[in-house]
Amino acid sequence: MLWNMKSIIKDAVVLSVFLLTFAFCLFFIKNFAYSQSASPTSSPSSSPNPSSATSSVPDCANNNISVADCPGYLQDKISGLQGQEKTLSSQIEVMNSQINLTEARIEATQEQITSLTLDIDTASKKISSLETSLTGLVNVLANRIVATYEVGTIQPLQILLTSGNAADFFTRLNYLKIAQAHDKELIYNTEQAKVDYSNQKNILEEEKKKVVTLEAQLQAYSDQLNQEKAAKQDLLTQTQGSESTYQSLLAQAQAQLAGFSRFVTSQGGASILGNQTTCDGWGCYYNQRDSQWGNMLINGQAGYTMAGYGCLITSIAMMASHMGHTDILPSDIAQSGGSNFAVDTAMLRYTITVKGVTISRNQQSALDSALQGGPVIVGIYAYGGTHFVVIKSGSGGNYTMDDPFIAGGHDISFTDHYSTSSIFEIDTVSM
């Protein structure tokens, strides 16, 4: 009897332990966070910075140094030369330095394009590799989802009942935990591969955009270089390589520019205006002081702004618009290159080329007869200086003009502001 009682107590203890273990395992299985996974951090891969030319090196004055390494040095040299007294030789030296600077910018831009092209090639290879990895991970993940679903349909009691003993049960449970951890890692890796793939695609698109921008910049520098070389050759042609001829032409240009300055000063200065442009069936009225270009330097000449010295340039732009070229703005003429200006100053020559269009001024002797062929540009002495306006129509002393300096100077009376006796030049324009 005592033996039976001990046996019953022993069996009860074993059963209690087994039931407690079963309850614990059932609770653990139901609450295991199978679907829990860490979200990958989206951290775009950085691409190599495109190479760029350094601003200066200690021995930039050495002729053996590549000009691409010395844009800062060249710019300082140009500024120093421009501060010297103007002579033909100094002007040629300025032009040579400017040509070298533009060549340096071209070389630096080409290096940036080459670097970016290599980066694009690297990014393309990374994308191809990531596509392969991502495809493989997705396939594995799809198979694991099927397998996990099949395992997930097995009830905890079935695992317990099919286990030979407690050790077998815990071994199976451990295998399940390992499989779930592997699935979790697989999900993370798949998501990270998607993020990396997306980042590389973005990097590739950005670098392609940079290349397009740099190629456009390279073309602009190439065009600028051609203009600078043409301006140098034109200067030599204008002066025939003679210092005395250069000084004579320079004095004429400076005298005309000084006349513009005196006129503007007498009118209270060249303040900037807004919303001056007006276009109609005749063409467009432009004002030299318009905020669109008033502060722009003419031919890059320091101190010679469109607002203060741009009356002739603006008058020519108005005539161009009348003749169908509304795409030629005052700003286009002001920045059209040194070959359009007398000995590379801020004073326009009589024949210029802008946006591939050749524009010529031809001097006439009589205003009324000149107006029979259409509007003309006239130069006038006024208020202690000189000025250019467009006379659109009229005869016998009664004329309508577009004045590029007066605010709202569109279709106003010429004799309300100037005298016909003050006219010193009459120009028809051909294109």
C-alpha cells in the first residue's frame, strides 16, 4: 500500500512537470514574434566627388604647369593687367591670359566629365549586381514563405505529441527558432537590397544630369574661347599691329563713352528701372536701365554698365526687334564678344554679329530722306554729353522716337526732349 502511494505521488509529480512544460511551450510558441523584423536604414551610397581643378598652386607662373591647375592665378593676372595703362601689347597680353583661363576651364570641365563617366560606369555595374542579388533573394524568400506557411499550419500540440520525449520536443522547438531567425534575416537582406538598388539608381540619374550640365558648360566655354580668339585677331586687324593706330582708336572709343557718361550724369544718374519692355506690331521698346540688364557690364568692361553706357546697344536691339529679331535682346549684344567692340572696349563697332546675325549701321546725311526707308538711329549732343535714340517716323521737325534712357520713353516726341540741330549722326540699320 505504501509502495502504491509512493508510485502515485511520483506519477503525479511527473505529470505536473510535464503539464507545466507543455503550458510554457504552448505560450512561447504562440507569442513568438515571427513576423518581427528590423527595418533597414535607407542610407544612400555616396559617389566619388568629381575631380575639379585647384584654384592655384605655388608655381603657377611656371610655363610647364597645366593651365587647368591655375585658374585663380590666371584670373588675378588678368585683373592686374587690366589695371595697367592700355597699350596694344598690354591688351594682347590680357587677351592671351583670358584665352588661357578659358582653356583652363575647358580642361577642368573635361576632367569632371571623365570622372563622372567613370562613376556612372561603376554605378551601372553595381545596379546590375544588385539586380542579380535582389532576384535571387526574392526567389529564396518566396520559397521560404511557402515552407513557413506549411510549418505554421502545424499546431503546437502536434509537435508535442509527435515528440519522442522532452529532449526531442525542445530540439524541434530550437530548430523552429533557428528557421524563424533565418527568415527574419532573409527579409531584412531583401529589404536592404531594395534600398541599395534604389539608392544606386538615384545616384546614376543624378550623375547623368551632372554630365549633361557639364557638357553644356563645356560647349559654352568652347564658344567663349572661339570668341576670345576672334576678338584678339580682330584687334590685330583693327590696329594692323600698330601701337599708334591702337591709341587713336582707343581715344575715339573712350571719347564716345565719356560723352555717354556726361549725358547720364546730367540726367541724375543711371538708376535701375523695372518693367520697361513693351512689344507691339512695330517691335519692342527696351530701356537701357531695365533691371533685366541694367547692371550688366558691356563686353565685361569694369565700370561700363548697360544702365550708364547702353543707349546705342539698346537702340540697336530695338531696331532688330522691328526687323523681326525679337530674340536679340540688349543683353545679347552687350555680351556678344570683344570683336563687336572698338579695340575691345565698351563702344560698339558699326558692323557686329550677334547670334549669327550680322547687323550693320550705315551713316546717312539727311534725316527725312533716311526715314523714308524706315526707322533710324540718331546720335545727339544733349545736356553736355552724347546719346543715341531710335526715331521711328516723322518729317519736317516733327518726329516720334523711342528713347532708351527716359523711363517709359516709348513713342514720345523727339523735340519735346531734344533739338533737331543737336543730331550729329544718322544711321540706317541693315541685317
